[in-house]
Amino acid sequence: MSAASCVSRAAVAVAPRAPPRASSSRRPTTRRVRAPPPRRDASASATESTAAESTTAAEEAPVARSLEFMVEMACGKCVAKVEHALAHVPGIDAVAATLSTNSVRVVTATASTDAIVAAIERAGFNCRLIGQGDVGAFGEELARRLGTNLRTLRQSLAAVAEFKGSAYGHGSIAGVVRFVAADERNTLIEGGLRGLKPFATYAMTVRAYGDTTRGLETVGEVYDAADDDGDDSSENARRAAGDMGTLVADANGEVTIVSRVVDARLKAWDIIGRSLAVVEQGGGGGGGGGEDGTSTGAAAVLARSAGVGENLKRVCDCDGTVIWESSPDDFTPVVVKKKLVTAVVEKKSA
């Protein structure tokens, strides 16, 4: 098992069974006749208008998330340098570095994971994301309502989909998309992808199953979930919960997914074991590569990711690899690695 898989990446999840299909019948719509509202003076209207605007602004405010990084620090000066480096990253609300565990916890609503890692590495330190999601914000009462225990709930607050290129059937698409539960209602998405067609538009959806053996053919339809408020007339009721909207690649075939709140019906603990699909609109969506070597679509399993404070080990229990020794090559299949080694040996022998 690779160091990245064992230390800093998500555990492999089991594909869930098909969720029950919602009934095609809809509740009849009843129109209600309401009496006209009483007349109000201008000052009252202005006050109510201001209150409504304040409520809307609060609802649209970014939601903060907790992230934890393993940072190779050796002394108190290292801690100070890391904290100083992060103080200059826009959007970070709080930083707590701990020398004894070599960990740095960050609370942010808008700063990307990549920006945080880049700032720490520019300061001269190795850095790996090891956890996301504040487990302390979730208690026994929610676990009981979900029909599970607290330990299982706190292990299900974050999910990650890793696209790893052609070696894993993802064509040219590579990158990571993360989901994390900020609280009971809000789930956030953030990440980045590359290897897309320049300026192409892609639909991003959570699919019902995590069976990616035949790519997009076996992941099922777009995942849906019941609308908790029961409002069949809402925009959400007309759209599947797993419909994440569209992504537009830049001139380099890359896209950055800025942290944002997803559909309230989409919960991190419900999507673990399913899959995330990225499909070019109008590109057929059959997976694999196009004529120019770029992919028209791919799907990756949404696997469980550790929460903050749950993944502080620095050495892989499987092979003894230290976290800093992990590299992108860890994601190369063993079969491919053996072929590469064999080719090098044969070349030297010749």
C-alpha cells in the first residue's frame, strides 16, 4: 500500500446499494387565497427591508471549514515561521501550530487548500493535508437521529475523489475534489482538476454508485436525496441533489473549485462510497480520451477522508514509509511500476 494512501489519503470505500427511487407521483398543488396585508408606514417598511437584506447577506456569507496539515517542524522558530507564512494568506481566520505533533490546524472560509500548502512550502517546510472537518462540532444527538454511533459519524464528515489519469481509467483528468461537513446543514466542496479540454464546459455530478470498473457506464444515475423541507415547488426539488453544476476549463485545461456550500440535501456521510463524475457537455461522456489526448469524462470513487485530529501518524503502518517520502508516483499501479522497472533493467543489460 502506498504511503499517500495509508497516511494522507482516504480509505477505500464500499459502493452503496442503490438508493430507493422516489415515487414519480407528485403531491397536488393547493392554491391558497390570502387576504391583502395591512398597510404599513414607510419607517416600518424600511426597517423590515433592512432586516431582510441582513438575513440574506448572512445566508450568503461563506461558511468556514477546519483543515489540518502535517508540517515538518523541528523547533519553536519553525512554528513561528509557519504561523507567519499563513498570516499572509487571504481568507484564513485562525491558525494553531503544534510542535509535538507536527500539525497545523487552519480555519478558513475562502482560502484554498492548495494556497495554504503553497504558503507553507514557500516558507521552507514539507507539508501534507491530513484532515478536514471539525469532529467536535458533531455530537451524540445527531448520531442518534442518523441511526449510527458518534465514532462512525465523526469518521464520515469528509469525502475525497481523486482523479489519477489514464492509469486509473480517468483519461487525462487528474486532481482532487474534497467534500467536508462544516456543520449539520452545510457541506462544502473545494478542489482542482487538470487535463481537461481548454475552454470546455464539464458537468460535475455525484453518482449513485461507486462501481467505477467500467467508468461512467457503471456509476449509475445522478444521486438524488429527499428534500427535508418537503417543498416540491422549490428549485431543489426540480434538480437532483447530486447535480453540482458546471465547470469551465481555462486555457491550460485546468479548473479551480473555490470553496462553496453545496445543496443542503447533499451530506458528506451520504455520499461516501458513491462516485463523482466529470463529463464534458456535448462530448459523449463515455470516458477515455479524445483525439487530442484529453478526456471527455471520468468518474472517481468518493472515499472517506480523515477528520481533524484523526490522522496524526507520520509513518505508514504497512511499509514503514515516512509521510514526507510519499510522492505522485505512489498512485502509479503496481503492474505499471513493475513494467517500468523491467524496462529499465533490460535497457541496462543491453
